[in-house]
Amino acid sequence: MYFAALLARTEDGWEASDTELDDVESLSDLADLAREASPDEDTVLVLIEQEDAWFGVVRVDGEEDPRIYVSDAAAAARSAYGELLLTDELLGREPGADDGPDLDALDLDGTEDGESEDGDGSEEDGAGGDAVPLGPVGDSEILDDLGIGEKELRALDAEDALGSIAEALGASEVLETVR
């Protein structure tokens, strides 16, 4: 089960809205969606989680490039929405390299075609070189200026990470209204 929400910082505090990612095909589309949530070019956080497996934070500040943090790249690579966040740049691969898992073969439940949901979680790419790393990837200082340091972010459990982030931001009530 997936959950995705936008948290937009305004002069009155944080505003939350749930978002549907079915029509989002790229990180650029996701960034545009976030920018639409804040006409004043304030900070917008896109929070994505797959229940008990991984979470991701995309931060968009005006027209700047989005910043991304993913709690577990290997788990996200096996999910339908992980493809949006796991860019070649984030994974340290040459753009267009086809060394990783076949993300197009993923089912919406986050498993690959033919894989059981209780798979062993191992990730083999067949190329022997650039497997998707286990553990976190991206900008672990993405929320530093908002009161959540790198150490706290990395320590979050996927089961309650978004709630913990929202609580630290003072936005837990608005996030719960869209959950």
C-alpha cells in the first residue's frame, strides 16, 4: 500500500494535500506537481511511502532542482513509484545506463512480475556492476534547516517515518487530514 502527500510551507504554516501519482511519469513531472502546490515558490515536500518498506522525500524550493532522499534504494527499486525517485544521478550511474533492475517489469503491488510478495529481498542486476544499493540514498541533509538532521532522518523507521517528519515540522495534524 502506498501513500503520497504534498506538504507546502506557507506563511501560515504547512498545508497538506494528498496526491495521486498515477499520471506522474518522471521526477520532472513530480517537481512540477509540487511547484503547483505553492504558487509563492515556497518549500514543498513530496512524501511517499510504501507501507513498512521504504519512504522517500522530495524537496522542491521554487525553481531549484528537486532534492531527493530515499530510505532504502533496493526496496524502492522493487516498488512501482521508486522509479520516479531513483534517478541515474541519485544512484551514481551514467545517464541512460541500463545496469539496474527492470523497473518496467514491476507490478503495482511493488513486486516484480513472477516474484512472490514474500521474496527474499535480494537484488541482482545481471550486469555485475551497478546493483541498486541497499539502504539510504540521496541528500540526507534534505531537512536539516527544517529541524530534522541527517542522523535523525537516517534513524527513522519506514513504518512511521512520514508521521515523525510531519511531527517535527509541526504539520502532523494537517498530514493526518489527508491520510
